[in-house]
Amino acid sequence: AMLGLVGQPRLQKYIQKELGSKSTLGGTATNLVASAVVSPIYVVATNPLSRLEVIMQTNAINGKSITVGEAVKEMGADMAKFGMRGVFRGQGIGIAKAIVSLTLFHEGRIAIAGAFRDS
């Protein structure tokens, strides 16, 4: 989360400066581009924990909870069978979700900051 919260505003300013001088993109569009650049980095950095979370949640649905150690073993088996794809399975949608949520978060932050500035 720290990468998105800290990196995205700096990156957005850089993208606004670069794209703003060379295109007609507005603040929301540059925010979306900045989120699209930061989100895959964030997802790669946090994905192993997300994968463990999914393994533990889906096993709990089957009626029995598993420990973190058992989930790590299952992730290890996925890695043995599928390589790194075993760890990063299903993260295309994770990246899309991160882009949307990070963009909406920063748009909300900008709107709230503007409302307080105007008052």
C-alpha cells in the first residue's frame, strides 16, 4: 500500500508534466496512467501474501481451516507444479482492481483536499 500511496502521487506529477506538455490529457487520465504504472509493481510486491490469503480462504470454504504453514506448503506445491505462475495465478484481475482502486482513492483525495482548500 505504501508504494501506491507514496509512489503514485509523485509519478502522477511526473506523468502530468510529461503528458500535459505533449497531450491534452486531464488530471483524471494522468492519474489513471500513473496508477497503471504503479499497480503492477505493487501487485508483484504483495502477491505472495495475497496468494496465501486466497489459499486459506478457499480451504476454509471446504469446511476446515488451514494454518499459515499448510498454506505455504500448498503454495510451494503450486510453485513446484507451475513455477512462478503458481504464485502469480489470477493476478491479471488483481492488477486491474489495483489500478481502479488506486485511481479512485487518489481522485477522492484530490476532491477532498480541493473542498477543504475552497472552504
